[in-house]
Amino acid sequence: MFQKKRNGPDGPGIRVEGYHELQREREAFLADAADNISAPIAAVVGLSDLLVDRKRDFSAGVRNEIIEMLASEAHAAEHVLRNVFAATRLDMSELQL
């Protein structure tokens, strides 16, 4: 099947259909990343607030469990952010080619 070539956003001869598909995939990736980072960030904020507001209500063991949950959720958020940063670097390097 022919794909009409014309001057695209990156220069002459870029396949417009391919560019639009790449943009759709990029938008889907960013939407998925936003969804995936929302839960760990909400957990970190909620658990942190809980510790600040009610620290005297918890035994040392419970506080330690909350701290472990905080660390786990923070690592999950870090993982998502690393993927976003890696994708951004790839996107930027493709634009410079």
C-alpha cells in the first residue's frame, strides 16, 4: 500500500501517516505513565500524612511497617519516572537525527 510522502514536521519526505501513529503511541505511553504514577504518589502522600498526624497513635512496629510501605511506593514511582525519562531521551535523540 502506498503512503503519500510530503513535507512533514521533521522535514521533506517524512511519512505523515507514520508520524501521526508515532504521536498516538507517545500520547498513549504518557497517559499510561500518568496513571501508573498516580497510585504510588497518592500512597506516599497519604502514608506520610498519616505518620505526621498520628505518629503517637502507632507502635514502633506499625510505624516501621508504614515506613516500609513508603519506601516501596517511592521506588514504584521512581521506576515509572525512570521509564518516562528514558522515553524522553529516546524521543529527543530521534528528533536530533
